[in-house]
Amino acid sequence: MVEKNHVLVIEDDLDACELLAEYLDFEGFKVDTASSGVEGLNFLEKNQPDIVLLDIMMPQMNGLDVLKHIRIDSDVPVLMLTAKHEDMTKVMGFELGADDYLTKPYNPVELSARIKAILRRTSKAVTKSNAHLANLELIQARREVKVDGETVSLTATEYDLLEYLLFRPAQVVSKEELFQNVIGRKYESYDRTLDMHVSNLRKKIDAANVKLATCRGVGYELIELKNV
């Protein structure tokens, strides 16, 4: 019997949470729910879901504060559920380590597709391959990245982005290709999701002798810096 992917929904709107849980259960997921940020964090202390759906606008402890706590010691994928007007909140969420977002009101079919896309990336068959570029090392078997032998903490999406580029050094990879193979959906010119992940990844590998370069209007490439 195939084990179901485990989803934790942190949402304070009980009616919305119940409907979402019912839909995801119908789609074949194992679902647990938490009606507050504190409840969600308590659940995560004892359990390891495959993905977290996190509502941003919650009383007492909002979704951004919950995300800060999650990222202290976990790289579990987090998909934010945001209101349409919360553009700056989305930016802050990415900076704190969110993997993706979906704007309310959302189509549950799209939500399910986003979840499955994230899980496909983070549940790849384990391989034995490593990749190096300058003092940057990626260990696929452990989904681990090191700079000068020191482990760098990356979110699931940041890791997938670096992995994709690292196996294509000095090659410009288009945004369309990265959206399709890393983000898991079609590229739209207004979507800043990839740009935010690139920005965060640059900060985290700053000590590496590599440059995550922008080819304006095309995409990104990973280049080894010489004479450093």
C-alpha cells in the first residue's frame, strides 16, 4: 500500500479549514489541521508532515511568526495562503523561507496541483550524486549543501533551484525552464516567486566562490568566480 503524503493545514477559519481538509482527503492526502499558530507549532514538534499549508492572517500569532519558528530547525515545505492585497506579506514570507504562495480565494484544484508539484520536487528518488563548483558542494543523497565544508541551511525550493543550476554551470537557464522544473508551474511575467527565491539563495551562498548571475530578460546562470 502506498503511503499517503501528509499535509498539515494551519488555518484559523474553522469552516474553511474543514472544507479544505475534506477536499485534500478526497485527493488522497493524509490531513491534519491546526486552528492557530501555536497549535500548529506544537503539532510540528512531534510530527513530520510532508508539507505545511499556512494561513497568514491569524490572531495572536500570525503566519509569518509561525514561519519564523518553523525555519529555526525545519526545512519542511511551506505553502502560504494569503489575501489578494498582501503583496508585501508575500515578499516577507519568501524572505523567511516560504516555498510558494496561493492567493485567496483560490481554486482547490490549483491548490492540489501546487502541493503535488512541491512534493514531486522534494520527494525525488535518492541518488548518490554530488556536485561541486569552486568551494560549493551539493550532496543529493542528503539534499545538503556545503560551502567550505560548512552546511548551508536552505529551504526545499532554494535547494531545488541551486541543484538545477549547479548541474548546468555557466549555462543560462531561462525563467520559463526554472518555473517548469523548479517551481512546478508555467511562467507568468508578473510572478515574482522565482526572483524572490533567487534573492534569498544569493544571500545564503554569499561565502561561496560562485555567482548566481542574472541574464536580463532571459534567466539565470551559476558561474565560478576566478582569482578569489
